[in-house]
Amino acid sequence: MPKPRIKTMEDLSVAIGVSRPTLSRFFQDPNLIKPKTVARIEEGLERVEYVPNFFATRLNRKSTGMIGVIIPYLNDLFFTKLLEAVEVAAMEAGLSVITKCSHSDPLIEARAAETFMSMNVDGALVTPLGDHSDQAVYQRLKSRLPFVLMDSRPTTMPDVDYVGSDHMQSTGLITEYLCRVGDPPVFLAMPRVNFNALGREAAYIAKMKELGFEPEIIGVDAVNDDGYFEGHGEAVLDKAFAQGQLADRSILCVNDRVAIGAIRAAARHGLTPGRGARGGLRIAGHDDYPLCPYLNPSLTTVAQNTDAIGRKAVSRLLQIIGGSVATDTPEISLFDGELKLRESA
Amino acid sequence: MPKPRIKTMEDLSVAIGVSRPTLSRFFQDPNLIKPKTVARIEEGLERVEYVPNFFATRLNRKSTGMIGVIIPYLNDLFFTKLLEAVEVAAMEAGLSVITKCSHSDPLIEARAAETFMSMNVDGALVTPLGDHSDQAVYQRLKSRLPFVLMDSRPTTMPDVDYVGSDHMQSTGLITEYLCRVGDPPVFLAMPRVNFNALGREAAYIAKMKELGFEPEIIGVDAVNDDGYFEGHGEAVLDKAFAQGQLADRSILCVNDRVAIGAIRAAARHGLTPGRGARGGLRIAGHDDYPLCPYLNPSLTTVAQNTDAIGRKAVSRLLQIIGGSVATDTPEISLFDGELKLRESA
DNA sequence: CATCAATATTTACGTGTGTAAAAGGGAGGA
DNA sequence: TCCTCCCTTTTACACACGTAAATATTGATG
């Protein structure tokens, strides 16, 4: 017994016997209408099938109640974790989020931004690609709507609000830990297209100098070309171990995915990283990728506070939307990382 | 030097000196318009900033050019891989996709479905929750628009198109492999709320009987309650190993995430699964989770053909949208799994 | 220069809803 | 009974664009 389907609010108004503007207000907020009328409307909605047209409702509204989020990868649990935090925060604020993935392609990223602007979203949250994002797109975004960057901060966009981790603190934290408990670490980096990678590299160098050690960086050149972080970490260390190098060193990886590859390379060479044997191989990461506790050995790392980052990004966006804030000077929110001590270092 | 911003196509038409209907057709397909006029329009668009309003363009169109996709989790690389395949296929077909994540909540799933219907999407692709989806939602979805289920097939929805893996084949394949190379495996299952888990369990039983072995199933009851697959696998095996059980058995896990937990439990008890020692511990999974090659030991598993599944789901949707197909009888498309032999079994 | 076809413009109406102002109606109090 | 007051309805317009039919323009051809 399928209910009769009603397409327009007009038709619904005659079916229920309530004027269309009243229905319009009912769907926006039932409290605006007398309880008795509300009851009649709800009773009528029981008998028929009707949903207000998404486009028509948004066409003539000042606020669409939507925010757009752009992330660079889907196949990365860090970003999905961040996205979840954003979605939860947005839901609590009564916003619906439209997610677009740029697949690390500047063109797709630009298209997504265009889409958001054409949809009159109330604001946009963007996790930028490395240095190959089209910064003109960001300029337009900033000039047209509330706009907050997350996780990665392009040097070319100093005037945009930003929420992320304090690499100086987080990378400094694990660097210092590694130095205290064992030999000072080598830094396993990434090809220099990623601002986070650069920031952490700089933080590592600073902390090492502060402690009086000589910084040492490897993995800046791409060894493999499959584009995956794990593959990079494995390839770099596989080569090093094969040449009899690094097998007794502490290795701080730029992020956990690289560290996963690093651990794998160690295993292939019969090495088991861990804090057990002094002077032996140790491997640490950064991010607290969800699988860290389940690796063998489990991965010592620094957790990014994705929950706080997502929550802050949304609340900052709401501030700007609300207009209760000066936007001439950007707000930079950095959250501390938290040491996660496990087996690998 | 910000370009002047133009809001409506009307304003644009006076700014460029081309009629509005001509502009409308230009934005739909420039080929409909004389090259000389196209040049003039494009030249004009260089000088001003204008994007057609998303809602207005969709409001009065027969086809919105959008499809909706619902997945249950974001923090699962299997689903993100599937989503990528869908997005690629959709992009090639000129469709844009709207993704919603239900966070394994039937209410959110239902809301997402409502949203899709109110947006007049051309079709919907849904990866259902386990047995707790609201099937009334699916019924409405099916009655209102082209609708294809992916990955998991509720028994309550036999009349809906479905694209997924052939569990009988894939689970049979790895079961047979394990039986040939070593002792017949135990099946490490999941609490029975997941149709895939049930399907694979049944496939395991069938193959074992076919080969003349006695099926043996563990892990049906939840041991932990954190909701993560890895935690389930680890908890079940940790308990078993602690009791001196299963340490010399072959263990086929219902999926790779459970297997990751299983391997972790083994490591904690000093066990290294692998096909090396006859009669020793072996662990295998299902899905080919992207991290399988990087685990220690790397995980032997059966790859689901997510690429083919995503592609087929989109093409089937396009068929239904095109109307060139009988929808009275559902099409069930099952793809074969492919054995991925690695170290763990 | 006239003619025809291709293309562009004009005109007019449709899409489903938001929103504001004015007019209508019923309940309560004087 | 009359008069507020509050809520609802009516009326009207706005939103930005799709679409179709009729008309005007352009260019090439003869």
C-alpha cells in the first residue's frame, strides 16, 4: 500500500487544507505555528509521501545550512578520521556537510571549490594538497565565503584561518623522547611537496640542535613511484638495510604510513625495531594512524588531536559565518600532539 | 585586481552582449552554439567572475547529473577503495557523486536517502548496514529512483539490483588453498549482524564439507565492545592462545581487518604465522586490505575486485537510468576474488 | 542582389520554494 | 456585543535558470 506521492508543496497544501506559506514555515520550524495546526499537518504527512525539494528550498535562502569539505585522499585513515570529527561537529551544529575528495589532483580540487561556491555553502573547510594546489582557487574561496584550512598550511596562504597540529611541539616531543631513551634519531622524510613533511622536518632539525645533536635526514628523494607513503618508507629503508646502513639506528618517520613501510623493511631484513636493546633499531612515526596498535611491533608515535582539530575548524567557521569576529587577521589554531608509547621505539 | 562578480545569468548576458538563453545553452554544451559566439562568451568570462547557480540549474532539469552514494564507514580502507572506484567510473560517465556516510547508524542512513530523493539524484548506490538498516527506506528508494546495492546484500531485499563479490568462489578459493597446503582451517567469524560475514561463513562450511573436512567456527560472540574489527580478531585469538588453543592451527579470518587483529594476537604470544612450518600457525584473510603487503608477516588473502564492482555498479545504474533495461527482475552481479599469496599462510 | 539555411534573439512560461505585506478569522476580554 | 490580539491565509513577488516557439539576424550560395 504505497502512499500517494505528492511532488509540490502547493499540492500538499490542498491535500491537507493548509496554506502553502504556512507549510513552508512549518518545514522550517514547527514552533512558528500553532500546535493545533501542526498536528493537522503532521497527520496529513502520515497519509502521503512528500519531501520538500532540496534545490527549491535552498534557492532563495540566505543560509543553505551546508558546509563543504575538501580532502586530498580517501584512502588514508588519517583524513577519514579528521572527516569524521568534522562531520560529528557539524551535525551537532545542525549543519550538513558536503564532502569532496580531490584525489590529489589540483583540477579536481578546483572543481570542487567551484561547486561549493555555486552551491552557496555557508563555508568551506579545505585540507590542501601540497605545493601544487591552485592558489588562485583559494583566493577566490577566501574572498567569497568563510574559509578555513585544516591539517596542512601552504606558505602561500598566510592570511587564511588555519587549524592543525603544532609540529614544533609534536615532532619535538617524540624527537626528545627518542634522544632521551636511546641514540638520537635519523629523520626519514618525504619528497618535499608536502607542507606537513617540511614542517616536521624543520621541527626535527630544531629540536636536534637544541639538544646538541647533529640532524640527519634521509628519504627526501623518491625511490619508488607508486605514490604510496608505505612504499616510500619501505623502499628507502630496504635500500639502506641492504647496504648495511641504519640497522642499529633510531629512525623517526615523517608520518605513520611511512613508518609502516619502514617496519616492513626492517622485518624483511630480519630486524625487529624496539626499545629493548640499547643501540638497536628503533622506529617511530607521527599521527597515530588507527592501525598503529595492531602492527608488529606496535608503533610508537605522536597522536594528532584530530577530534579537536575537526571541532575547532567547524566552530571557527561558525564564528566567521556568524560575523561575530574580525576576519582581517587570520586565526591560527595549533593543537598539541600526544606521545603514544608502544613497542617499536 | 579582483574581477567584478556577476551573480545571475541575466546580468552576465548584458555584460557580454549575448542573450540569456544562449548563455544557458552555452553552459550546457558549447557545441550547440556557433564558434564565434562561443569565443565571445569565453572572452567575456575571462573578464568577470561568474558561476551558474547550482540549485537553479538543477531545479528545472529532467536529469541532475548526480548520483548518491551511501557507505557505512569512512574509517575502513575497503570502503574508501570502493568509493574511489565508483567516483572514477562516475567521473568518466560525466556524473558527479554525492557521498554520504551513515556511520553505521540507520537513522543517518535514512536521512541520507531522504536527502538523495529530495535532490532528485539520477540514481543511488548503497552499501547497506548489517541487518539493522531500515528496509522501508530501501523500498522507498527503489520505488523512486534507480537503485543498486553494493558489497553487502540484505536478505530482505531480494528484488534489488546487487553488485558484489562471489563469496562462494572467493572464500571457497582460499579455504581450498589452505586445505591443500596445510591443515584445514578454523573460521574466525564475526557477530552475526553482517551479511558478508554470514555469506563467507556459509561458503567456508560448504567448501569444507565438499573437501571432506569438519568445519569449525569461532568468534561468533563479541569478546570486546570497541566496535572495531581488529579488536575483535585480537581479543578472540588472545583468549584462545592464552588457553593454549589454536596456536598450531590454520585460521581463516572473515576479513582482513579481523586478520590484522589476529596477527597481532599471535605476535603478542610469540607466534609467527606462516606457511613455513607444516602444522604451525597460519592466518589468512579476505578483501586484500591495502595494508596487507606491509604487515608482518604480510597477509595472505583473497582480493575483492573493488574496481570491477564500482565500475559495474555505476554502469548498471546508467542502464537503469537510460531505461534500456527491464527492471522487473533484479540483476545480481558477482565478481570473483583473486588469491593473494603472501607470508602469513 | 536575392534566397536559403543555420544560428541567435526575443518572448513567454515553467521549476518549487522563501518571504514579506496585507487581509482575514477566531478566541478572549471589556 | 464589540474590540483587540494572535495566528493564519491570501497575495504577490523573488530566486536563478531551463526550455520551447516564434522571430530576427547572419552568412554563404546561386
